[in-house]
Amino acid sequence: MPIGTYNYVKSGPRRALGNLLRMLLNRLRLELYRSWRVSDEAVREGRIWPPQAYSMAGMARLDQLQDAVETALKEGCPAT
């Protein structure tokens, strides 16, 4: 998780120092990260909110959506 995500809970001087550090690291094309562990099951079910993602839906819901679209295309369902 990018460290900039946590800036909203810091005091003014700490936030300013964090922003300065992030700007310096950006110039060097580096980024600080804080890691945490999540279970594969939580990811599949969409129970976590990742700081950066293409979708907030879990893999189970995305698989269900893919199956529905493939079935509709295979069976020739008319669009309404």
C-alpha cells in the first residue's frame, strides 16, 4: 500500500514531511510501501478494499460475470 494513503491521519508537520519524502522518492522513481497479509479467500470474495485495483469486485463475482456474458453470447440472447 503506498505510504501516501495514510496521510489523512497524520498531523500537519508529519504530513508535510511525508509529502516532501514522497516528492523526493518520485524524482528517483521510487515509492515507499507498507505491506499487510490478506487471505486468498478474502481476495476471491472481494472482502478487502485494495488501495490500487482495476475493480473492487472479488474474483468470484468477476468469474460469475464472465460466465454470464459467455452464456449470453453463446445462446445468442438479444440485446434490449
